[in-house]
Amino acid sequence: MASAVEEIRQGREGSYLLPFFWQHGAEEPVLRELMGKIQEANIQEVCVESRPHPDFGGPGWWRDLDIILEEAQRRNMRVWVLDDVSFPSGHAGGLIARKYPQHRRRVLDYVAIDALGPDEHASFLIDSLLRDPETDRLEAVVAGRRLDSGAEWERARTDVTDLVDLTDCVKDGRVYWPVPEGLYSIIVVYSHLPAGGSALLNPISKEAVACQIEGCYQPHYEHYGHLFGGVFAGFFSDEPQFACGGWSSLPGKDIPLPWSDELREALRERLGEDYRRLLPALWLGGDAARPPASGCSPEVCGAGHASDSSLEAQVIRYAYMDEASRLFSECFCQTISDWCHAHGVEYIGHQVEDNNSHSRLGSGAGHFFRAQKGQDMAGADIVMHQIHPGYAGISRHWHSAHSLTDGEFFHYGLIKLASSLAHIDPSKKGRALCENFGAYGWMEGVRLMKWLADHCLVRGINRFTPHAFTDSPFPEWDSPPHFYAQGNNPQYRFMGHLFRYMNRMCHLLDGGEHIASVLVLYQADAEWWGGAMLSQRPMRRLMQRQIDLDVVPCDAFRDESHARDGCIRFGQERYGALVIPGAEALPGYFLQRLEEISSAGVPVCYVGKKPSRTTEGEAVMELPGETISLDGLAPRILESGLADVQVTPVCPNLRVYHYRKEEEHYFFLFNEEKRSSVDFCLKLPVNGPVFRFDVMNNRLFRQDSREGYVSLSLEAGEAVLLTTVCGMDFSCPDEPRPDGADSSAGADSLAGVNGVSGDAGAWVTGAEEPFRDGRRQRLSLRWRISLADVRNYPKAVLYKDDAPLLDINGPDELPSFSGTVRYEADFQTDCANGGESGFRTAGSVRAQIRLSQVYEIAEVWLNGEYAGYALGAPYRFDVTGLLRPGTNHLVIEVTNTLAKHVADYSSAIVPQEPGGLLADPELIYCD
């Protein structure tokens, strides 16, 4: 069986990219042309996005989808369809607004009537508080004593330790209750359909979710059932949600809460009829959902103090979130998944994860792992500047002066949630999908896209939905960048290189086993109770020391511990330690498993503190394992010898991902530093030869190594793949390709010339010797500078002659220029690295040209011969065989982004970069 490296070298990798293709009702020629442009960019699948289409589910929609599917069949492509008329999924194709308003999302809320006692004859008008008798439903009437007079109104609270259930006392819309001495509140709890806003279905009602199938899924089956499972691959759900409150919404806040008949019955079954008496504690009696604070202690961070509320309040708040998130999983995701699987297609997508909302209400779905239980791939997204080089762990303003990102979550937690689910859930088959690049604005060029792709790959993503191609006229102001932009994007001709690289990387990191040292417990259960440390806090400390990990929910241990022989196992995955972020309470069934886990020889580490209770309210006396400080966690794992790889010196922004396919190992390394290179020694858990695979250019190099030790230097933003490539057939470079083609004339030799994107992978035989930096020659030159916009390229117009390097978009130059800057100059070289004349043999000297301060895509020609392209760091170009003794003619082209020409909002909220080449090139001879 051929190795994945060999498959790539022969151009036989699979298909792993499915970009969004936005639909606006364009004419047929436009749709057919764009399907061609998508395939031209080395992509074989597409996800048709319906959101902007004017006639979803109508004749216009079926006409356009007919054309796309026909083109896909002709091109041997596959098509996915976004599953609703609008974002977020849950409008049921408009049926909720038009036909089933009763299945709109239902919420639970309350009204409080204050009463001063003693008042022996008090009565209260209950039904009159329900605004709509057709849809409002009384759920409970409960009396509670006020803890103070409310003189300081912001601190007024209700005692939830001694609530009185008056629900059965309601008669003819009234309740009679003698108010005792003191100040009391009569709390009327009711459910209703919220007025205004979009008509979203109730995701925790199976009847409501059936409308989604009726309005979106079934019509597609009726039109294209014969294509299901073939060219019609499946459906994509985009961010279905509870849609109640903001990112930090949990019980304990004064917000409406999701509700359904199923949730009422679940709470009744779990807590008995007493659940009604406890309902006010979902809002009253203290805040169980305070937002994270940067200075909070390791013991309690992210969710507040349980001491603010009674034990009963904590129990019902936990029970509410536990049942609501379970119902979301069963009613929404699993219902749709079952339908898709019964009809031969797959179901994918993601929820809103932003700023920790993945374990909360609001735009979240309550529990990341439960919400995707029925999907065929784990999913997440990176959009709207959530992640940027240099901002790891930094909170920064985000699309608004009033909105801040949780940089620690986005950089250390977000993508790991998706890859972890793919690793531990067998139904995902190891597939982790990320919707990427969307709404960054035109400032996001291919260089940043590659950085974001590497950020995902090194965390375990192996499927991508790039965002996006669009059929709308240019300029389209809705969430740029758009890859083709109807021929107006000067970087489109490089998109194929990026997508081919991403596809190759996904092929390497798919179908095998991820190697990680540690499992980190998911925060949801602890956070629902109250005081909890967010999972990304210990994740950050571990990842900064290259200790790889996965995140696991308590649910995974519900039936068994999965621990034996010194490790925890989920399918092929094995983990040597379990890390539990600081928590006041965790589920009793999970805590019972800890003794089994510890007895199996797996270290259990509590960060900051051990739980003192179960989430059922019972006190916990003894738990196996040790308590470790946040800062002491990574050193403890390293000292124990559990780390899979070891790096010296400490490189906090270096990431390492280890993946294995049978006996073949891959180590993907990425330097996430914004400006600094890193030099380090890496100890790999392998023996034998190590190779460096240049995935972008499909070249394999021997790597200097000794007993698993490898020394590397990575520039800022540089990624590298090391592999053992066991079983590779290192044939002689002069041997023919297996398919009989000429090995010296692969398509990659043309890549980048006049926009040719090249073959899926030219055959490159043998493993080359690595290039070792030797003597450097700085090329301080005067340049002939010409400009070409996207419409006229490659024809360029002279801008300056005999000029120094400069910021082409500087205030005194051309601030609005977008396109390609061409630099031409001659330089002299003595080539003094061998032979009496400086050359061993004519043209055989090994040398590279290195560029720095490039904004942002570069191509190089030397003496009329093409030396290659670079989408980002490192900007190194092999000029072996191209150098001449004496005078050499150098041409460099640098292509910037459209942000200079099309100044959009999403680009405006981040600093702008200069344009062109700003630093002298270097000529580097091989040592």
C-alpha cells in the first residue's frame, strides 16, 4: 500500500475542500463559468450557499441548482447544500414564518409581583399577566422572600432557599395567598413565543424540527433524490442555536430561557413535581454566569461563585442546562442526521462557538460535543478576524468598539474542540471541518489565508470550507474576500496553489491516528454548576510547551472509563493523562470513573482545585489524583515523561501536531510568531531517517537527524512537515514516472507562470539533499519598477526607474493601487563557493534568493528562467542552475490585496500593511 506522501507525489490525493459558492440568482453562463473557476483552483467539491438567493425553494432556486449539479456531474465534482433560506439554520425554508408560527422558538420567562406583608387577604391576578392567551402558557407560580428592601436596587435579591409553590392554588386566573410579615415576591413563570425578530424554529422540539425537514430537506430529495449519495453529497447546517441572550448567557442571568414541552417533561422526570417550585432559581438568587475576568484565580474563573446561590438553585440550573443541551442534540441534530442517513447523504456543519458561547445559551447550543453528535464531521469556523497572527491570548476589539474577543479561547480552544470531537467520536471517522477565511475583508490575502490554514492543520483540521466564491457582480460588499471576484482579485491566480497545498495537507492528516499526550476535560458541566475554569486555560499552558491534547466531555465517560494499561483510549486515540480544570462540581457518574482511571495507571491532574460536590448536590470527600497549579501543569507533564515530543529551548508560539498512518509518522510544525524566527531542537519519538516534505512544491528532502533529535529554524509564519515516510520507494531520479510520463517535465515546473496552477501533484522522484545556508550576498540594487493591475497583467507600465525599494501604497506613492509590482535589476556575483572560477561546473552551484518584508505574494525569475512563487514565509527561491558568472538579471513580482483599491469595513477594523517589496534580497549559497 502506497504511503500518503507517495500518493501526493503521484497526484493521487483525495478531495478535502468544499468552499461556499454564494447564490444570488445569476445567469446560467456565470454559474457555469464559476464552477469552472472553482475547479481550476484545484477544488473538486462545493457547498452551495442559499442565504443571498432571492428564491430559495422556488423555481429560480431549482433552475440554478440544476445548472450547478449538471456542471458538477460533467466535471466529476460533488455538491453540498446549505440547508436553509437564511442564516442561522432553523428558518425551515421560511415555513416557520409562513405556515408554522406555533413552532417558533419558545422561551421561559417570569414576572414578579412584590407584596409587603403581613397581608392575610392578598390575591393576585395571574392570567392577566399573560399577554397572548393563544400562545402564552402558565408554567408555575412561586412565592419567595426578598433578602433586603432593595434600597440598593442593583443588589436586590430573592431568597431561593425557601420557595413556596403556589401553582396548584391558581383558580380562575387568580391566586389567593396570605403574605407573611416582610417583603415577598410572587414569581409568575410562563412560556411564550417571543415577538419580533426572525422566525426561527424551536430546536428542542421534535415537531418544530420536522418543519426544517419539510421545508428544506425533503424538497431537495424530491428534485435530486437520484443524485443523493453521488454528486449530491449532503447538507450543511450553519450555526443553529438557542438564540436567547448573548455569549455569556447561562441560568442565573435575567434573560428569557429556551423552553419546550419536552424540556418541561425532562425536568419533571428528573426532579419530580418539585421542579416547578425551583423554576425561579433559574434567574433569581445570584449570578451563575459572570463573564471571564483576566485577573481571576485558577480555582474559579469564567462562571462565578456557587456560593451566591443555594444548593437547590445550583441543582436546577445544572439540570436545566443538562436537559436543554441534550434535547438540542436529540431534537435538532440527531433528527436531521437520521433523515440524511436514511436518504443516503451526509450531514455536516457547525454551531456558534464565539467567546465561549459553545457551552452556553444565546447564540450557542449549550454543549459543543452534544450539538454535533449526529453530524458526520466535527465542525467549527474562523471568520470576522477571530484569529490573527500575534494575538494569541490577547483580548482585542472585534468589529465594534463595544465588543472584545477572548483571544485565549480563539487561539487555544476553538479549533481544538472540533479536532477533539473528530478524534474521540468514531462516527466522525476522524474528519474535522473548518469554515475558514470569511469576512476578514479584502485585506486578507493568500498569505494570511495560508497562516490561518496552518493554524487549523496543526490543531487537527483535515477538511475545509473556504469562504467564499460568489456569483454576484464585483464589488460584493457582503463579507469579502471572494476568491475570484469575477476576475478582479489579483491574487486569484495563486488560489490554486493555496488550495492544492491545503488539500495535500488534509490528505496527509486523514485516515490515521492522532498522537497526543493529554486529555483535558470540557468545561460545560462545571460551568453550568457555577465556579469553573475555562478549558482553554490549561490548554494554553500545555500547547505553549508543545504538549498536544484533545478535549473530552464528561459524557464520554458515562458508561465506562475507557482506561487501561496506563492510558485512556477512544478508538485509536490514546492519552497518558487526564487534566481537569478547576471546578466546584462535576457529574457524579464522571467522578466515579476517576477511581477506575487512576487505578489503570493514568495520572489525574486537577488544575487549581478538586471538585467538592457532584452536580446532583452531594458532597465529595476523596478523589484520586493530584492538584497542580496552572503554571505547574506543563512542567509536571514534561517531568512525568508523558510528552510525545520535546522542544528546547522553550518556544511558546511553536505548535506541533503528530499524526501516524500505520508505521508512517508525520510531524507538522508551525511557528505562529508574528515577527520572530525560532531556533530549536526537537526530540521525536521515532528512530531511523527523517525527511522534510515541502508539501507546497511536492519536494522531499533528507533531514539531518540523530536518534530522533532534529535541529530546526523556522521563520515567522513558517510551517514544515517532517515524516519518516516508511515504505517509500526512493527510486533513482532518472527513473521514469510510474505512469510513464517524463519525470523532468512535471506540471509543477509551470506552476505560477501566467496564472497556470499546475497539476494536482507533479511526480518528484527521490529525496533531495537539504539546503544548508552558507555565504550570503546582499543585493543592494536600484530597480526598474513597473505596475500591472489585474485586468492588464502580465503587461506592466513603468512607474519608476533607477529607484530604491519603497512602499508602493505609501502616502506619497499610490495608496489605492492593487495588483502586481514588478522589480527588475542586474547584479554581479563571484559565486565563490567552489572551483577556480567560482563554479564547480557551469550552472551547477546550489543557491537561493531570499526575500523579506514582502507584501505579499512573490515570484522570482533569474536570467529569464522561472524560480518559483511564495505565498508566505519563507520567501526562498531555488536558483540552482540559473546563476551565471558575472551579470545576472533578476525579476521579482509582488502582488498585494484588493484592500488598497476596495476599502471595505471588515478590512478597516485592523491595521493596514504596506505594499510591495521593502527590503533588499539576499543571495544565499549552499554550505
